[in-house]
Amino acid sequence: MSGGWWVPARNGEGQFIAFERAGDRRIATLFYFTYDDSGRALWLVGSGEYSDNAMQVSIPLFSGRGARFGSAFRSADVQLTRAGQVHLESLACDKLRIRYDGRVAFGLDITRAAGPLIGSPCALMPEPPSAIDVALRSLIARERLTGDPSAGRELPGIDAPLAQLGKLLFFSKSLSANRDVACATCHHPSLGGGDRLALSIGTGAVNANLLGPGRRLPNGSIAVGRNANTIFNVGLYDRGMFWDSRVESLAAQPLQNGAVGGIRTPDSSVGSADANAGRNLVAAQARFPVVGAAEMRGAGFPGMSESEVRAHLAARIGNYGSGLGQLPQSQWLQRFRSAFGSEGSAEELITFDRIAQAIGEFQRSATFVESPWSRYVRGDNLAITEQAKQGALVFFRRASEGGAQCAQCHKGDFFTDERHHALGFPQVGPGAGDPGSDDLGRARETASSIDRQSFRTPSLLNVELTAPYGHAGAYGDLETTFGHYVVPDSTIGDFMRSRQWCGLAPFLSQSSCTAAAATVSINTQAALAQMRAQRAADPDNAMPVVDPNDVPFSAIAPMTAFLHSLTDPCLRNRSCFGRWVPTPEEAPDSLQLNAVNAQGGPL
């Protein structure tokens, strides 16, 4: 058993854990003491089974009310409510890791306060470090890694009322002009929080409910110019959203997700705060796909300004004003009342500001950071393979040390500096509106020549699941992507000779894909030239020069193994990440996106 009745990191919450044997069964029971939204004491209780020598156990938790004590007790009086899930991981025989996701989300290391545990899932002594562990832990110390990129943040859990409302809105086609596309169309949890396409296919697809490879427009064209970013872990960004950070914090305080200092958006000038941005970067970002012609608006709502479109979308969902009678009968008002704890009218409650806030909270709840690599950083030498450790050495060692110096930009526990760099990645597709199907990246916002073809460094957490890679999704696998950092010219040469992008969805549906090769070559060579210019102007902040003799072709397999170790196991298990996908029964109306793949199977 273990007790910890005062946890400073959680403002006085505490827990009691018991590990028991019942015949052949091994049962872990957790009692978690916390407080409700009104500050009243609340117990969360649950149990889960585990196998002998298990290092982890998952426990669904419940809260209860209505029980009376003594002779007055009646089981029928007890009302149980699901209260999220907790995952316990043994870090050592005197320490546990708790990851809780309910109305809030957090990770916490706790020391067992009651001495040795009887029957606990801690049968192994700590594995002594090998020579490679010693070398790698020196690099971990140098990079100041902790193993928890979410530490110190206030994050909602998926069970939070606003996150639940946001989930339904995120999967609702009612937010698109033609009622055929939802936010989840391009950002589905089953597809790595993206869409597994090089470039997204938004409104107007042949099959509105088909996501991922196989999704196409009737004429095979592509209208969206950039690869869809994953929604996973967006609550950990502090500087900006989108590939060019056109939604950006003007203060960029650590751990704040843009909640302080003002947020600039495309609705305000560079350097100026948008008064309507919302409470954080994610809420601000949620305001823009609905007004994008290629994404969710299409040709709908002619003559309306973007602010008018947003107001009209809210009125449609609320069935008032300009939107009266335009959508099927729904339960949206009841859902908004429940989420916001108010009996207000639709006009009061269902505004676009509140819609963006709820969608933002849903996205911020999708925090998946408990990877094997995180366990390794926290001290478990057996958490990752020897091959992955070799890859980590290549990743964290500087070029002067014979490594790839990846941590120069993919730094910290979140594996990003959130800055913009020119990497010379291939420019394919229609681009972002610049001449010749080009994409000038960050320079579209700053108008600075040094920012041309520069894009925000993405986090590498769960990167295994987010292919294709790059701002235009031109590289289909991690191996090719890593090769670009070591030998960019030869990687680009191979890419162009074999027209690699034409083998990726949705380019597969384009009979004219190879005809664009000359344009792709011109724009990609310009991107490579800009990468070299940044190297010359600011080598400490540019793409590192890696010696291929130090990082040969044989380093690709270890590097890929390391990148795979950054995946949270929850995302490999539909029963785990499925909490972020609404069931058909949850739908407030007939416009919920219940997606399928190209084979017709549910996502």
C-alpha cells in the first residue's frame, strides 16, 4: 500500500493505492482525493487488473454520491459517475508515475510513503546502466530533459465539460458551409491527429466521410497547400500555431500556451493583438479553418466577411437569427448549457467565441506524452531498445561530436524550439498563394527575406504516426526525411528523379502530377538555396551541416527506432485514444462525422 496525503504539485491532493491478490488475480485499487469545481472534497475511486511482473496498470475511475451509511444504506441510492482514467507506472520500487486524464490532465511522479509494497507490480531491481546509457544520460543532462513535457501546465482532460462539447463540435459538419466537412476531416485521432495525406482534401470531396488515402476531389485537383499539423499536444506550444505561426503569442511565456500578453492572428496586423483571439493559442487557431475556402468554407456564404461567416455558423447551430431553420433539429442548446453551466438562451450561449473556446479545449485535452523515451529519461534503462539508444546518441550529439545535431532545433522534452527555419524541403502542390505555386513560409507574415521558405519546427512527439512529413507533406517516411538532414542535395536529387511525391496520396489521383515536375524543381531548388543562405547568415540557428561520414546510411535504422520511441502507447490502442472520438450515439444531430477509411471500415 502507498499513501501520499499532501502533494504540493497538485495543491494538496492525495492518493492511497493498494495492490492485492485474489486467487490468480492481481488488482490495483486507487483512491484519489481531490476537489470539485466548487472546492468541495471529492473522491475518485477505481481498480484495475495487472499481470505478474507488470510495470504498468490502467485504472478507470469513478466518483459517487447518494450513499447513506449504517442501517440506512441502500445500494440503489448510490450514483456512480465516470471520472476519467489513471495510468500507474512503476519507476522504481519506491516510486510511481501517475498519468491522470479526466476533467483535468496531468502527469506526476510520487514516492511511496508507506514502505515496501506487498504484491505490487515491481518485481525487478533497477537495470544498471550500460556504457551507452552512461553516454546517453550525459546528453540528457546537458539538454536538461525531465521526461515530462507537460509538467507545470494547466491542461483540460477529455472529461472536462468544455472538452466534451469541443469534441462534438470538432466532429460536426455543421461548421462547414456545405455541411460536408468537419475539423476532424483533416485532424482525426485515428490518423495521428492529421489525415495521412501529403496535402489535405477539404470541402467538396467525392465521399465526405472517407478520410485519409482515397479521399479526393471529383476532378482530382488539390486546393490545400500545406500538410495538416497534428492536433496532439498542441496545448504545449507557447509561441505560435500553423506552419508559419500566423497565430502567435506576442509574449511567449513558458507554460502559458499563449494565454498572457496578447495573440496576433491573421485578423490583426503583425505585432498587434487580436482582441477576439480567445484565451490561448489553440482557441485562436480554431477560428480560421471555418473561413478557409479550400478547407471548410468552399464557395459558401458569398458576400459575407469572415466575421459574418463565423457569426452565421454560430446562429445556424443555435437555430436563431440568420441561421434559423438551416440545420436539422438538434440538441446543441442542451449541450452548450451543460458545458457552460448555464440555462441561457441560444443567442447568449452559442456564439462563435464559445465554439472556438470549446474546440480549443478539446484539442488541448489531446495530450499524449507518456512515451517509452519519457520513461527512459525518468530512469528506466529498459524502456527503449539498444537500437533506439544508438539513434538517440546520433540525435543529441552535435556535429562536432559526430552526431546529427537534431536537438539544435528539436530541443527540450517537447522536441521543438518553436522557431522557423529554412530546411530546403521539397515544395509540391499548389503552394500557399505565392507566385509559381511557391510557399514563402514565415516570410508571408514578416515580409523579411531571411524568413523565406522558413517553417515552424514541429514537435517530434508521436512523429511515427504523423506521416507524410514537411510543410507540404513531400516525404512519405522517416527514413527519407532523416536522409534530407544529412545529405539534402542527394536526397532532393533522388526525390526529383523518381517523382516521389506522385506516389503519395492525394497526388495519386492526379494524372498530371508528373507534369508539374519542372515547377516543383524550381521551387525546391529555391528552398535549398534559402537553406544555404540561412547557414551562411546565422549558422548557430540554421539547419546544421552534418558529416555523412560520421552519420552514414547505417544510422537511419537506429534513428528511426529512436523516433518510434517517442510514441505514446495510448495512440496505438483504439480503446485508449478512442475517448477522443465521439460514438454515433453521442451525436447532437445528424451532421456528425462518423469517418471511414478507403475500405469502408470505421476510423
